[in-house]
Amino acid sequence: VAIVAAMRKLITMINTIVKRQVFWENQKHGC
């Protein structure tokens, strides 16, 4: 169970980072 919880946390963190990167890329290009 602990492993699954850790994996979910990791996936959530990665998703947040990806969304942030996409947001910054859009800001740079002025979209």
C-alpha cells in the first residue's frame, strides 16, 4: 500500500511540474 501511495504522489508531482512547464512555455511565447 505504501508503494502505491508513493507512486501516486510521484505521479501528482510530475503532473504538476509538467503543467507548470507548459504554462511557462505559453507565457514565453505570449499565447
